[in-house]
Amino acid sequence: MQAIILATHEVRTLLPLTDTMPGALLPIVDRPVMAMTVEILARIGQKRILVSLYNQGGSIASYFGSGKRWGVDLEYVAQRESWGSAGSLRWVAGLLDETFLVLPGDQVVDVDVEAALAFHRAHGGLATVIMHPALPGAHVPHLALTPDNQVGAHGTPYAVTGAFIFEPQVLQQIAPRTQADILADLLPALATCNHPVYGFVMQGYWNPLDSLAAFHAAQQVVLYSAVQEKAPDLALGGPSERVRYPALSSRHIVPGVWVGPNHSIHPSVKIAAPVYIGDNCYIGREVEIGAGTVIGSNVVIDDEATVSGSTILRETYVGQLVKVEGRIVTPATISDPESGETTQVVDPFLLSRVGTRHEGPNRLALNLTRGVAGALLVVLGPLFLILFFLTTIVTLGRPIVRHMRVGQRITNPDGSPGLYEFSLLNFRTRRRNGRYTLLGGWMERWELQRLPELINVLRGDLALVGVKPLTPDQAKLLTEEWHQKRHDTQAGITGLWYQQTDPSSDLDTIIIADVYYTATRTWHSDVLLFLRTPAIWVRRNIHRHTSKAMIHADHGRSMEPLS
């Protein structure tokens, strides 16, 4: 059997969530819904999976990559035009040469694939529609199923899940490079040619994610399924539906509570299971988190807020004293799943995106960083004042130079993405003609011109540990998808870039170090990088002086007369 996932995102059914992400990446307990489909196929040993892409396909391919983390090989087939569900199958007809399973990438279809395949092979037809008992409120097509399991004009109506099993001969019924739909065009064409279409009624959980209510229900079903799997003795109620394999990314720390790495949760926080908290989350003082809450990665819940029975999507800031009950929250909207109403929130102190200029890092980390920077300025104060006084004299009153640099990714006031720009402060070491000042060469040799960067830390422009501050021109050269990961982290005075590169390193070497740091950073590693910096500073300067001495020695030997 072959398998193909339709992730073309040609029709957006779940607004406003699909305004900014394709349906395949809709998060179900902080994991893309398509990940559940890939895992179902991986569990039955399906190693090769085709994925049909069209709208926003790059973001899907970027997340899932080659599929190695699931033990499968994902092969992407990109469309240049919108072909419809049947047209997408015709587009990849050359790759489908045996019985193949079609699964939607934007729905939860917890189907027993082996049972469906056995049914298909038993009836010997060309097509099987995977169906589900009708769901109240679901806006999906229905087909009638006769007692002998054939799709016909009369019979019991069942919902069409969007999953199918076909023989490759059915592709001959679809004209090439033509927009066509499986239900509207392909199945009627098969009936016209006297090829019966059969229906397999699945027994597992199915959710078309066609409404905010359905999206909210999926969060609850997967979360409570995980509770039943990890803590079966914990009686918490919740929805009756269950999924077979409720894989969650975070760690199960106590019965019914999952928390991701790199979190900061104040000791006064009250949590009522079940609750899921993703990676890199900050939960402030006296926050209350009620049962059925799903908090995505990189979320900030500020002091004294209350969140219960809600889904907070990733990178969302929830302000102080804000109360959220039974809602779906994004960085800009709050939605009521029951009524389907969505409210835009424009007050950044109530709701906004984590990483915008006014938010910066979480408050605890920011205060700690500023405290350490202030302590360093006190300790290094005498040296700072001496260099400031001497530089003022040799530069005729212009001791500080400002270099334009860019840092982490932000959202601009108009909603567009951008990079945070700031002026990096250094002692002036060169004149306008490029020559060193009286102290310039010595300060650069020992990197003492960087001391004013501690003021950037106090201002919030820099972290103590982060990626390297880049010039705007350097940032424009980062055009690859993997380059962009470094922009998720604030620029820092030191970091992996400082310890693994030197001033002569090229940009590619620096970016590799930055991307690796961003992907693997923890607060433990940041502390170690910071503590190692003095030793690295000594080693860098010794190496620099040794290299210069060897160059001068070699130059001297080359000038000796031959004897």
C-alpha cells in the first residue's frame, strides 16, 4: 500500500486561525494536526509517505522535514496551481502505482488503517470512502450507505471524513491538469462507468476541525486521552471520545500535568489537572490555571491572570489580571468556540505577541539580566570611568560610537514581521579616516571598547547571553529557511558565537553557531556560557597575540640575509 497526505490548504475552513497558518499545522495540544496522521501511518510500518503541497507548503515542509523523527520518509510534491482534491491525485499519478490511502492533512482521523485496508481488499472494488457516523454541527458532506456497504442514492447517511482508499486505475477518470474534486467529480465518474464505490465506517475518533467548537473539542479529547493513558486512576471526567495514541511533547511531571522544558513557573501558581504547558513558557505570580487548559510554547501568562478550559496558542502574551475561560486565544484574538464569535484585541497590555518590542524577555529573566549587568558595571566601574575619561580626551569629546545592529524577530506596530534594531554602544577607537586613536589599538586588542555594551543590556537591547548582533546588511544575507531560526533569540554580549568563533570568522560560521545555540539553549547552558566567557576572553587574546608574534617572527626570518 502507498499513502498520500493532502496538505494543499486550498480551502481555509477554520478562520481566523488559518489566516496565518496552513490547516496541516493547526496545533492540537501544541503539535500540528498532521503529525498525528504521520504517526498513525508510521505505527503500521508505512515508511514512504507522499505529501501534496500548494498554499503555504514551505512552512509545512520546514516543520516536518524529511520525516526522520517519525521513522518515515516524507516525499513532498508541490503544486503550482490549485487542482482540487482529485486534481492533486492526478498531479502525482506517476508516483501512485498500487493501492493507495488518501488522508487529509488538516483533520484528526484516528482510523484503523489495517481494518480499512482489509475491508477494501475484501470487496475488490476500486474505491473505498472512509466514513464516520454523522456528527452534530459538523459542516461536512454526507453519503448514503446501503446495507451491503455500497454508496448509493438511498441508505443510512454517514459523514465523509476526507480519507479514501483507491486503486491506481481510478486516476484514469481524472483529466490531467484539471481542477476536480473527489466527491463531486471522481466518485460520480466511477459510478457512471459502473464501478461501485464502497463505504467503510470507522470506529475511531474523527474531527474535521471545521469550526472553532471542533478545534476546541479536539484539544480536550487529546488532552484527556493522554490523562487516561498516563494516569488512568485519575478521575477527571472530560469528553467521552478518545484517541488511541495521544502523544504530547511536554514531560508528564505529576498526574494530569505536562510541562515543557525551559519554563519559569512562579511557586504561587495554582494548577488544576489536566493541564498542558508547552516549551519556554513563563507563568507569573499568583496565576490560576484551571482544568482543560492547553498552553502552547513560548507563551507568557502575566501576574494574577486566570486561565481555565482554554487553548492559548503559541507566542501569546496574556496580560496581568486577565481572565480567560473556555476560549481560544491567539496573539491578536480571543474566540468563543460555542458561539463562533472572534474578538480582535488591540490593547497590548491585555493580549499581544510575545517578542514584540514592549514585551521583550519575560520579567524574571529581564530583571535578573539587568541585575547582573548592573553588578558588572559597579565592579568594572573604575576601569569604565578611566577609559571614558581618556577616550573623551583623545577623541575631543566624542568617546562613544553607535553601531546599528539587529536582534530578535519582532512584530511591528502595523502587524508586519521585522527585526529589532538598536544602537550598539562602544568606546570610539578609530578616527574618521579609519586610523586608530591613541588608545584605540590597545582597547580593540583587549576588546575593552565593548564595555559600554553593558548599558545596552540595562536598556533591554541585549541579553548577557544570546546570538551575535548583526549589521542590517549581514541580516539581509540570511535568506535560507534554517537561517531564520537564529532570530528567535535575543542578541547577546556573549554566546556560543563568541566562544566558538573569532573576529576573522566568516558569516556562515557565525550563523551555524547561532542556529545551533538557538535550537539547543537552556537556562543551564546560558549560565555555563556566561561563566566561561572570562576564560574564553583570555584564551582569545592570548591566541591573537601568539598569532601576531608568529607572523612577525616569520616576517623577520624572511628578511635575514642568506649566508
